[in-house]
Amino acid sequence: MEIKFHGQSCFELSGEGATVLVDPFLKPNNPVAVHTAEEVEPTHIAVSHGHADHMADLVPVAKRTGAHCIGIVELAEWLKGQGVENVSDPNFGGTVRFDWGYVSLVPAWHTNTLPGNPDAPFSAEHGIVLGPPAGLVIKVGETTVYHAGDTCLFSDMKLIAQRSDIDVFCVPIGGHYTMDRHDAVVACEFVGAKTVIPMHYDTFPPIETNAEAFKSDVESQTSSQVVILEPGQTHTV
């Protein structure tokens, strides 16, 4: 599998003839991204939740490419209402299977408001509070990625790892809106993945953090290896 990082929580997972775009947030909406929504060609799109920094480019990319979209049922129904035709709508515990692997929805502790006003994209007054957020367990070929979405630390991460045998753990470390880098070290202990990729940091001032310090802490306290990717960089598993 090739894992390409676009900044914030946006990744492309490629292998077995599929390219899964996770949490589409690209240039210019994403201030650290290298690539625009016109430069990605996913076959599938998986979305953790409806905040603008996770799905600002979802509808235009889905309509342009015809990619098969996977999101929790309320978000999936909203996508259908936006004219996206190829949509699967699991809920927690649900798995959508493909010939290349699968996407499963697992819990995440966060909030979930669809943007309704460009000037206040996270406002419940202008947007739509729409069901719970999710984490994503995505298997492509023989490689399983746990994309934790936006979440705080919670102990059921241990159960998710026990049930899914995670190879790569994409974990938020920026704090403020998610767990910080210290709690993320504990999350890495819970999950026990061979490879950890930090995300959701340094995109905006409130979530600036020290990724190298996170890497040092994880590698000294767990058996995981941390791969720090700059936006536009790719790692092969």
C-alpha cells in the first residue's frame, strides 16, 4: 500500500487497483496541502465526519470522479441529497466490502456539524448537527489502516485493535480539538500498530505541536515506529 498525506487528516491509500481518499480537505481549503481537488483521482472516498476540515472537497471530488463514498448513515444520506450517487451508508460496527478490501466504521469521541455558512463552518446555528463522528478501519489488500478521525483518547481503542490487527495507525496529535501528542502516545500503546502516522496538527495555530517529540516518545515507550509525513509525501507499507 502507498499512503499519501495531504495534511490535516486527509490521506490517499492506494493498492489492489483502488485509491481510497480519506477526509478530503485539499488546496486551497487546506492551507498546508500541496494538491487541489482537481488533482486527485480516487476510486473510493471514506469520511470520518462532517466538519469542514474533513470534507470541504468531498462533494466536488465525488461528483467529478464518480468515486464510491462511504460515511455514517446520516452523512451518507446528506451526500445523496447533494447529488452524490454512489454512496454506502454503514453505522458503527458496519463494514462495506469491496474486491480490494473493506471499510469499517468504529467509534470516535468528538462532535459532528456539517458546514452551513462559509464564515462559521463549525457553528450549529448555521450548520447541521448530524449524528456522531466515526473512526475508520480500512483494509486494502493485506494492509489494515486505523484512521482514528478526530477523537480524544478512549480505552475502547484497545478493543478496536484487538478486533482488527492494525498495521498502520493514523492518529491526531494536535490537541485542542482532539487528543494532544501526550494522549496520542497512550493511544499508540493501546493500538500497538507497527507504523504510526501523526495527523491533525500544524494546520492551524490552535493545533500546532512538536511531531518530533511525539515520535521520540512513541518510539521510546512502545514498539511502534513513527513516520512523519509532510503534505504531499508518500510512505509505502
